[in-house]
Amino acid sequence: MNIHRRELLATAAWFLAGTIIARANTISGRLPWHPDAGHPPTKVRPGPWKYFTLDEANAVEAIADRIIPPDPETPGGRDAGCGVFVDRQLAGPYGRSAGHYHGAPFQKGTKSQGPQSKTTPAELYRKALAGLDEYCRQKYGGKTFAKLSTADQDAVLHGMDSEHIKFESADAKIFFDQILKDIQQGFFADPIYGGNRDMVAWKMIGFPGARYNYLDWIDRHNQRFPLPPVGIAGSIRWTPQG
């Protein structure tokens, strides 16, 4: 795809970075501080998929690597753990739209009104991933999306984005917009949520993470922060998912 990593993700990166700082300050600002003050989230651990089937996970990780392709300096979406992030989100409150209004009527709203559908994110992924692989099997001689060449994968994603490709089971364009946003969030979110393994995204953009104090750096404009990033739970090291 004609997607440039930094052009596509820079806005999402700093938006998420600010959110992370705000959350960290909220937690650390409750004094006297003690471990687990503010009920921080539970760390995501490597392990079996919580929501995805294996075929679904393979498709999502393939999409993640096309949205965020690896380069010599930074792992792609797959190795950064974006698939794990999305899987854990779909298995939790986000996946079932917890806290959202679920009553009828459902009408097509404007973008500023947010989602106007009774379909939850988890349901959307299940239906759309099935539609994606079905489309690919018919178009590419029985191959699923994860088995296609990168050029063919790019062509399919372009078709979904431009609305030239339709699925019977779900709206392909809505799904493309959803997974694009979710992969971005997984790449830049705090590693405690399963993505951004070893803080690779933060290292790439020079974001220092959830450090509590920057007093020595307030007046040092356009200078690279010399210390490694720190997450909500400290420095997290990951092992590959089996």
C-alpha cells in the first residue's frame, strides 16, 4: 500500500501519548501513593488468543504488517504485538461496546456522531474477517488473505478502503476504518495493553513514556530526551507469542 508509516501514524501517536500521560498522572497523583493505586489495568501476557480463532488472528496480523510494514529500524505491526492488542480489546468491554447505548432505532449518522450500529466491534471483526477470507478465496484461487502476496494484500486493502470491494457478511469499508484505527492504537498504546512490544513505537518517535517528572526538560526545546521510555508498569520486556 502507498502508506508511509510516519505520515499515517504521527497524529495518532501524539494523541495516544497525551492520553497515556494523563492516565499516568491521574494514577500517580493520588497521594499517598501505594502499589496499584488508582486500579491500573492488568498486564496483558503472551499466550493463547482470547477472542480470535487462529485463522482470524493470522488475517489480523497480516493486515497489521501491511498497515505498519516492518523496516530495518522498527518492527512491523505483527511483531509489535498489534494483533494481541486488538484480540485482548475485543475479548473485553471494548469488544462488546460496554457502556454504550444499545437500544433501537439505529440510523446512519454523521462521522461526528460516532458509530450508529447495533453491531459491536467484536461482532464486526467476526463477520468481516469471515467475509474477507471468503472474498480472497473466490478471487485468488482458494487462498485466504494471510496467504496472499503482499502486493495482493495491498490490492485488497485498497479495494476495501475505496469501497470497490464488498463483503456479504459485513461492510468492508467500515471494517477497514475500524481495524486501521485499532492497529494504530495497538502500535502506540502503553505496552501494558499488549501492543507496542518493548516500546518500539515510543522509541521510534522519541516519546519518553509515562515518566512522572520533566522539570529539567521544560525549557529544552527540540532536544531529544536521552532516557529510554517507561510504561505504566515500568520497563516491559516481551517474549514472542507461541
